[in-house]
Amino acid sequence: MMTPSTVINANAVARTKALSLYRQLMRGSKKMPTTDRKEFVRFKTRTEFRENMHLTDPEKIDFHLRLAEFNLDTVLAQAEHLSTLFADPRYHKT
């Protein structure tokens, strides 16, 4: 059984993790090669975090933190791939 101090500590850890992921996603958006993609990542990040900031169920919090980690990996991979693709002069020849 979780004591009140354990719950408070778990909430503090989850909050710290959420803020860290939020910052990383916002920084990751800057790596996107186009303004539209940067703005989409920022909008989606803000929206998701605002919608879930009042969660209290530890299982739901854990799920959304794992989802944010997955989204961060996706943003970084897409940014790298698209930047490489857009830098290739052959991409712009149509």
C-alpha cells in the first residue's frame, strides 16, 4: 500500500519526467526542416500535455509518459530523416 509520502514522491517524479519530456519535445520541434512541421509538433505537444495535466491515476500517468517518450523518439527520427531528404538536391527536382 502506498503511503501519502510515497504518493507525493511518485507525483513529483512523474511531474519532473513530464516537464523534461515536454522540453525535449519542444526542442525536438526545432529540428524539423519546415515551419509547418515545427508548428505541428509544438501544437500537438502543447495540446496533449494540457489535456493530460490533471491526471491522477498512476497507471494513466505512466501510460502517457511512455507515449510521450515514444513521440519524442518519433519526432527526432522524422526530423533527421526529413532534414536529410530535403537537403538532397535530387529531392527538389520534379
